[in-house]
Amino acid sequence: MDQSVALVTASSRGIGRAIASRLGRDGANVVVNYHSNEAAARDVVREIEEWGSKAVAVQADLAVPGDVTRLFEESVAAFGGLDIVVNNAGMRAFGSISTFSVEDLDRLLAVNVKGTFLALQQAANLVRDGGRIVNISTGHTKEPSQRVAAYGGSKAAMEYFGHVLAKELGNRKITVNVVLPGLTDTDGLSPEFRANADAFIARTPLGRLGRPEDIADVVAFLASDDARWVTGQTIAAAGGLI
């Protein structure tokens, strides 16, 4: 992965941060995307540079089409091209179908569906032949539960986009895969799910919550040459929960 160029959306904290740091540790130069927390993004940049790789922080709101275009333009300008794109950005919002607000639905779809589609469109045009694209979805798409319809549905669209793009880019030896995290212990874990963590742990064969590094390690594999024969796949990283 030495000298590859990776863009990880929403990588100033949580799973995205772990992915960006791991790719940097593996030798990739990394574009750290953030929405509003510039200080956190700068911390990730410093961490990657401590591994000996290069990194830059770029602000962009994936719900804004112009920001998506600018993010990819600045990524290419920073390092001369793109080899790896990890679509980690996503909004979480939970509520029953009967009461879910139109405002929350619009924002959710703007980020998780339209934002991801536009990012994949940019990636399809800019990632160099032989590159890697990874979408970070959610285990909720495989295990429907109450109050998760809008969020899970929006992430299911991301999965479908990835499966189709794998077929469209195969002739350029670009792989496209999807990772499904289970319940993962980050500062973005909602109080609702944190309160029920013991129940999830009890149902998880490996007996704990996921850690951001667990997801990052799977992404690092998919971004490596070892995964050159893996494309169009959905891989659960959930300790056996799904």
C-alpha cells in the first residue's frame, strides 16, 4: 500500500478515524475528511504522519453536492491521484415509521443516499485502475428492528450502489466492497443502543462490542493487494452478531 492515496470520508473520529490511521500505518497517504471538527481532523493527520505517511485534512459536507466535488478535487490535487476511497460518512437517525419527521428523512437521505452516490460517482471517474472502493454500511440492513427503518433503508441503498459499481468497474480491476459493522463502541453510539449494549453482547458469539479497530482491519484487507480477487461482496464485521 506504500504511496497509495486514500480518501476516507468522515474520518475525524470513530470508525473513520481508525480506518484513516490504519491505512496511513500501512503506508498510504491519506485525505482526512471532516464536517465540522477541524481540530479532531488535524489530530488524525498528525497521527498518520507519525506513521511516516503524508496526510491532509479537507472539510466537506457530503450532503452538499458541491462539497463532494470539491473534496475529490482537493484530494487529487493534494497527492496527484486516488487509489482508495472509503465511504464512511453517514447520518444516524432513529424513529418509528409512523412518527419519523420529514426533516430528518430529508437529511438522512441527503447524506447516506445522495451523498454516497455522488461520492461513488466521483470515485468511479477518479480512482486509478486497480484501485479500491469500500462502503461502510450497518448490520441493521441484515437484522431489521423497530425504529431503524429510515437509517437501515438508507444504508441498504449504499450497499446496492456498491454491488452495481463493482460490476461497472471490474474491467478496470477496481474492486468495490461493503463492510457491515455490528454495534461498535464509539463516541457516536446513541444512548438508546448504549443502554442496551449488554443485550447485544449476550447475542454476540465473540462476547463484546466491536471496536473501531476491528472494522479498520477489515477495510485495510479490502484495500490491500491481498483482496485483489474480492469484489462485489458484503462482509459483516460484527463478531458473529449478523
